[in-house]
Amino acid sequence: VVLWALFLGGAALIVFEIFHKEKPHAAASLAEMSYQQSALVGLAQAVAIIPGVSRSAATIVGGLLLGLKRTTIVEFSFLLAVPTMIAATSLDLYQNAGSFSMDQFSYLAVGFVTSFIVAMLAIKFLLAFIRTHTFIAFGLYRIILAIVFFLFIL
């Protein structure tokens, strides 16, 4: 299922990029997004429950179909991930806090700060990247990854 989702998702991204034309009146900022668009993008995220489907790709394609600009939907997609990551991290910490010693919490704090900084840099890079590029490279990456993993397990 994961390999098929990677492969077909990559092909779908490429086909989508070839045929998608951004409308001039597309929502150019988060403030211009309607509640309905926000809710529908959230529902598009649910497609990622299928193993191998990218949550961010599902929300980005959903947002583009709803008439949002690339930078707007990418920014919203990252913001949409925050509650999910906070909930998953909180649950994991709650379930496994007893397995950490007090000394290890400092490592956890350093890891948290480091990952936060790297995530901010990655978001900044991606937002700059999508202003001048399409998601075709990401589609190709998914197809190549699916083929490599298929050959690996063969």
C-alpha cells in the first residue's frame, strides 16, 4: 500500500502540476481564506490516513483545488500540522515519561529546540522554493523512492 501510494501520489502530483493553473483571484494570504476553505483543506488532510500518502501534499493539492495560492496553502499546511504534532508529542511524552531520567530531559529539550529551528529554516526554504518552482520535482522524488524501495524489498 505504501509503495503504491508513493508511486501514484507522485504521478498525481506531476499530472496535477501540468494541468493546474493558478487563478488571479486566488486567496493570497491566510487572512483571505474562508472558514469553508479551511475546513475543506482539513478534510483533504484526512486522505493522509492511507499509509504512504503525504499529509502536506494532500493539504496542498486540496488547497490548490480550492483556489488558494501556492504560498498561502503551503503556509496553512504547516500551520495545520502544528496541533497534530503537539498532540502526538504530548501523548508520547505522557506514555513514556517514566522511561526518562531527569538527566535525559535536558537532551529532550535540546532536541526540541534544534528541531524547531531546523523546521523554521525548512519552512522558510520551501516557501521561497515554491514561489519559483512547481511540485513536479517532489512527484518525481516520490516515484523514484517507490521504485527504489520496491527493488529493495524484491
